[in-house]
Amino acid sequence: MSPEDSCFLVITVLNLPFGDIVGSYVVIKHGSERYKTMRLDGTKSGAIQWDDRFELKLSSITDSLAFELRRRRSFFKYISGPSRLLGTSQVQVRELVQCRDQGVEVLVNNRDRNIKFVIRATSDFKDSVEEATTPISRDLIRSEIADSTPLTENASNTLQVVQMRDARASESDLPTRSVDLGPNPHAAILKPSTLSKVVEAADPIIQVLERLSKVHPIAELAWIAVFGIYEIVKAIDKRNQDIVALYKAMLDTYQMATQNDSLTETLKSDSNFKSIFDTMVKRSMDCYMFISDYQSENVLRRIFQSNDVQNLISEYTQIFKNLEKQLTETQIKMTTVSLLRITPQIEQISNKFADLYIDKNLEPLKKGNTLPPKSHCLHGTRRNTVRRIMDWVVKGKEPIFWLFGVAGSGKSSLMGTLHNMFVDMGFKSRLAAFIRFDRNDYNNASMFIQTLAYKLAHFDHRLAEAIVDVLAENEQIVDVTDISKQLDRLIFGPLRKHGEDLRKEGSIIIIVDGLDECTRSDHSETNFRGQLLKLLVENPFQDFPFVRLVLASRPEEDIKRMLTGRKHIVAFPLDTTTDETQADIKHFLEHKLSETGLHSGSTFLELCHERDAVNQLSMRASGLFIWASTVVTFIAGYPEQRLRRILDTDVPVNALQALNTLYTTALDSVAGEGDSNEDIRADIRVVLGRIMAANSVRPHVWSDVLPLTSAILDRPCTGSSAVKSVNATRVLEKLWSIVQKEEDETLSFLHKSFDDFLTDYTRCPKEYYIDVKEYLLDWTFICTSYFIDFLKSNVEYPRDGPESEADIAFLDFAMVSWNMFVEKLSFQDLESRPDVRDALKTMLQTYLLRLMYLGKSKNRYIGKLTDEKLENHSDFGQLICDSSEFITCVGIFEERTARMFKRFQWLCHKRSSRMYDYYMPVFVAMASGSRRYPDIIEAIEKDLAPPVLDSGSLDVDSPIEILEIPEKIILEGPKPARRRFAW
């Protein structure tokens, strides 16, 4: 019971002698608390009874209440004498609940008289003043009472209960509903003595599942569910027999399934059996969450929900009986889905709703490149950690679980494993959202709430409808820079609307991986990472206890400071020194080295045995899974040679040194396998540096992300001695142990710890050290010089075909990335490289308008070039600023002629801009030399391509005067663009 609950007692006394009536009263004792009724003054006729309300703070229906009947006589009108004890008695709360309508009759302990109490109790909220009669099934009461006392012969089939309601409601407003009475057929056959037999029967099944879980993933969930309910059933003793009956039915099903001597092979080979077993596991997890949630509720709430609870228990019990029957038959007569479909009908339209409605109406939220899990743990590893998290999901009181650990400790793999488990956790996935931050692809915390809303909408159609309604009322909510307001409108509002229904269906889980990958900002108004951490500190989901938030991150200073020591956050360190971690790394290495041995032959396996490779490598891993994962990939290239090289290194003293040694050894090995060491080292540095630079500016908002492929890296570059051309394909062949191809062929590093190593000169040897700025300048020159060469003779995209495939791929890459390379660099950086500065000046003064004309053909966009404020007023800096404004003066969704038209108007308005000097002559040339505004507009409407004019021949000191410009254009220019991007 909640401390907010109170109890309304009606106490009647039978056989009290007439002489003891006046002045009598009752004292009620509960623990250290004492309550006293009013004294009878003898002026009221009728029964000898007291009606009173007491705030009995009951924690369990097994609590006892002690009653004392006392009488205090008055010697004079205002003087009371001492009280006299007439008798005592004791009643358990469970008896009051069970026999609430007719009351509990108990004999008062008094040797001289046959005095009896009849005590009737009705649970109520303390502000309520009226009762409503609702039939409640005796099955629920039986499930709440241990060793239930049978009802007396004149017992009614209904019990009184006060509805939960607002104290201000009138009697006519109070809801009443009838519930059919009738025993639960599954509980009726269960005798109290059956509990011990059920518990005994569970032990061997749990042991079988424990062994099976080491080799088969689905059995891990089965063990968690069966063992979790086992712990609950043991704790409830002989109460809740319906739940014990449900557990017995579940165990009977598993007993039938585990009788198979070759269960592991059957799960792999028999699709029918696997389908039933998978369904058993999903339903078991559903039951585990339901039972755990039910047991955590107070007595009153259980009574109010009795009908729904009984129906669900009966349905689940029948499900497992049906499954047991299916396991005994040689043919599966019904599909798993049709057999077990007890999900409400409203959920059956969810997919249809999502297909036809969600994507269209949630488009404003679809801004980020949401990422899938990076990886998952090898089965058989991290079992204790996973079970700890699963136990928290089902039974934990805290709404947030923060998993933290150093780089490479396996956080993302654990999140991937949890993702897979939560998807299969019940018949309906309990994973509401999976969001992974990444420093390259998704690192802006300002998009977190929008992404979460988008994911929740796809998780549940009811939330989708509510979120769509919010967007329909105010679509601008997605542009609000205060993410707490977004959280309230897009997340809390829909959860409030449907929270009660969602709560009944069990916990829903939100996973956020890589919280430390969010970018920081020194400006408070754009420090969205700080805003997000502040929200987490404020316990955002405290009103929605069914929402469980799992976070994973490195323990960076700001995150650690904000999340440590909070009562609503479980802070769980991923310790690299535990026995479990060491054993799991050995298991992983043994498995992977065996796989390598299958392809390499017996000589490699003999070497592993001779050098005790598993133990020696495990010692060098220092508890880091990324070390173990990287080393087995590295060894696979040249197994015997590279294994010896790794084993010849010293055992590191800590995890950081382990990574330093591993990455240095891997790079040195690659550099020593083939050409001149110095040349290959230089090529390695260029390839790795350009991968890092390209990934550092990958778009975060647009879904049309273009991959950085080896073909793009291979493109030769001329015109600058500072930019080295490399055979990237050949270099990459040696680097696949530390470089990977993503699904879209994009090149990236296997783990961000490699980025950290390469950019830290205190850890990385100087021949491999990378200054990312150097390679951003390389890319700026490569893309700019490519544009100049291409635009000299082209204003349209190349035709599709095998001969132009490489050109199209690089042009697409340059169109998307060029401006971001420039934006990432300061004016000082750009001017520090004469080749970059000169190429940009030529591009911006001569070819920029042609690039803007080209853009629409392939739906690529060119964005702003800088956010830097011009302070030194250098000519080059001014050119960059004016060019950026010229690019972004139009909207991204306008047609080509409309964009050219607005750029011309912008020049008419911005006569002081450098762009006027360079590109107004181009518009005049398009109009065959006419300087009349109407003639130039007519030429633009013909979609004429802008010609190339030599900027050196232009007289910038005598600008062209355009005639007949509308005054409004001169004063105001074109209508401002909504977005700061342009085609």
C-alpha cells in the first residue's frame, strides 16, 4: 500500500453489556502507531458501532491490526476517570480485504463475557468521501491471501471498494462497472502444497537453459525469464496461486522442450521447433515483465486492476499449455503467430498506419542520419553484465542506467547486444528507440529529441498519432533551440496521453550509445550537449516509470560530473580488470584464432599452442575488447608472421599503453611488408589523414551522404607540389585490420581509439602522426582544382555510363564536401597554403556562378563557406565572406532559373559586394551585352548557361551600371531564403 492510502473502518460490538456502553471506545494499534475512536455518549440509538477514517499506512496485506475495547467513565460532567480494558483482539489486513462486505467477526479476549467485534474495512484515498460498489473477483483476493480463510455461509459474492477518483467528483460522476465472477480454471487445480514442487521442478530446467545459453543466443533470454520468475515465485510463498499456476504451465512447456537430447542442433536445423521455442522465450519475457510489475504494485492498485490481471494470467497460462501441446505433436498445425496472437486488435493496424501515415507526417523530424548498432558481443561473453542490465530493466527502481568505460572496453558491442535482445524480448519488441552518436555521422545533440520522437512514433502507433498532432499544431517546435521545450511537447505530451496503456504493456527501453560523441560548444545557447546532460540530471522520465533509459559513454569530465551520484541513475562501470572481462577476452581470442587456423592450416595452430597465444594475447589486451578484436583481424592477414610480431612486444602496464603498442606494431608491420619503408609510411599517413579529414565534415543533417571510397582517394591530383598522389587501393589492402568499409562503401576507422592515437603526438610516432588540418587543406585544393578543370568546359553533369562513373562519383563527392572543407578552416589556415589560396581565388572569382548553375542537376547542394567574422579586412577574407553570402542568398528547393533570377537580383541590391564586380558582367554577357534589367531577366528565363569571363580582364574600378532596376529590388533585394543552403 502506498503511504497515501487510508482505511475506512466500521466497527460493531456484539454482546456488550448495557452498563458498559456509555463511555466505551476502541483503540487500534498498528506497529508503533495508535488510533482512537470517539467515546459513545449514550445519546444515539441503534447499533453499537463506530464509523471512522484512519490513515493506516499499510505496507503489506500480511500486516496485523490490534484492537482494544476500553471504557472511560465520567465522575462529573467535565471530569473523566481512568479507562478500563474490556477486552482485546487482533485481525490481519488480508482478512479485512477478503471479507470486506460482511466484515470479520472476532472474539474479544475477555474471560467473563462473550463480546465480539465485527470489523468491516474499505480502502480509500484519503480525500474521498463516498463509496461506489464494484464486484471484484474472489480469485484475486485468493491470490493476495496466504492460507485464505473461507468465506462464511452468508458471505456475499461482492466486496465493497472505493473507486480511485477526484475528491470533487459528484456521485453521478463516479464510474462503476461489473466484473463477471468465476474461478480461474488454471488456479483451481493448484493445491497449496504444489508450490514446493513447482520450485523443485524449476531447478533442472534452469540448469539446462544455463548450459544452452552459452551456445545459443535465444536461450540466454529464456534463462533470464525462467530464473527471474523463479526468484519471484520463491519470494511470494503460498500467495498468488494464479501466478504459481502460470509458472507451472511455463515450466511444463520448457520441460517438454528440454527433453530433446540434441536441443542445440534441433534449434539450428528444425525451423518448426525453433519457431515454437522462440515464441516460448518471447512470451516468457512478457510474463517476467508482467509478473515483476504486478508484484511491485500496492494492494489497492492490484484490486482495482483485478479483471485485466486475471484475464492476462489466464491467457498466458493457456498460451503455455497450447505450446506444450504443440511440442508433443509431430506436425505444427497452427503458425506461431495465429496461435499466440493475444495482442489487442488496435496493434494489428500499427504497420499499416506507419506505412501510410507516419513517414509522411513526421518528415520534419527526419533530419539526422540515425545509425544502427556498431557491433555485438560474441555469444557467451559479457553474460553477467547483460544479466545485470536485464535484471534492472525488469525490476530496477531507477529509470536511468549509465554504462561507462574507457575507449575500447566494449561499450558499443554491449549496446548492440542489448539492442538485439530487447528487439526479441517479448512478442512485441520492447525497444522503443536506439540512438547512436558518432563523432563523424551523428554528433549534434540538438537533434536528439527530434530523433527520439521519430523513433517513438515508429515504435507505437498511438504515440505516432499524438506526435503528429503536436507537429500539426506547431511544426516550428523542431527549430526551438531549448531542447527541454521539445522534450515536453514531442515526448512528454504523447506519453502523458497514452502512459496508462503503455504502462500496462510493460517496460519500454531507449538505448543511447556514444553520449560522449556529442560535440561540445563554448556558447551556452548552442551547447546542446550541456542541455541534454542537464535534462538527464533532472530525472526526465520520473512520471513515466515504464520508460527505461540505457546510456553508454566514456567517463568524460562533464558527463561524469553530471551523472555520478544521482539517486535516479545506476552508474555501472565497465571494469577492464574483472575476472569476467579477462575470461571473456580469452574466450573471444580462442574462438577467433581457431577460425583463423581453419584457413591457415595446422602450422598456425601449432604456433598458437607453442607460444600459449590465447593467454599471452589476453595479457596484452589489458581488458580491452577493441584490442582483442583488432589484433585477430590484424593477424588474419599474415597469421604466423604477425602473431610472432605481436607476441614479441612487451606486456603493457595499462590499457592506454596496450593500444599504443598495438597500433604502432600494426602500422610498422604494414610499412615493412613490401616497398620502401619510408615511402609506404608516407602513403599510409596520407590515406589515413584524408580519411580522417573527409569523415570530420561528413554531413549530419542530410540523408544523402556520399561515401568516401577508395576510388575517390585514388583520384590523381596535379597542380600542387604540396598535395601527394597515392595509390590508395594498394595501401588500403594492407590496412583492413584498422580501416573498415561501411555498408555504403564509406571508409572509416575500426574504432575511434585509433583516431585518438593518430592525433595525439604524445602517443603516436611522428612518422604516423596526423594533423587533420593539413589534410583538410589537401581536400580543399583537390576539390577546388577539380571544379576549375571541369567547369572550364562543362555546365551539365556527365552522362551516366561506365566511362563516366568515376567522374560522376568524384563530382558528387566534391559538390557535397567542398564548402565544408572550406568552412572547417579559418581564413588564416587557407592563406597559409599558397596553392589553396590561389585555387580558391580563381574558383570564386571566375567559376562560382557556373557551379551554382550546375548544382540542381543531381540534387546536390553547396552550403555556406564560413561563419567566421571578418576582423582583419583582408581581401581574401572579404572574398570568402562575399562568396558565402552569394551562395546562400537563395533557397535550396527552387528551380534553376529561379535561383539564377534571385542571384541577379541580389547583385542588384548588393553593389558593394565583390561578387558584383565578378558576376554582373557575366549576366550582361548572357543578355548579349545589354545592361537593361528586363533584357537580363529574359536571358535568365531562357536558361542560358553563364559564360566564363577572365576575371583578370574585368575593370573592377568601373563597375557596370544596370538600367531600369525596380526600386524595391535596389532597396530590399530578393525575398530572403529560408535555409542557409543553395543548389
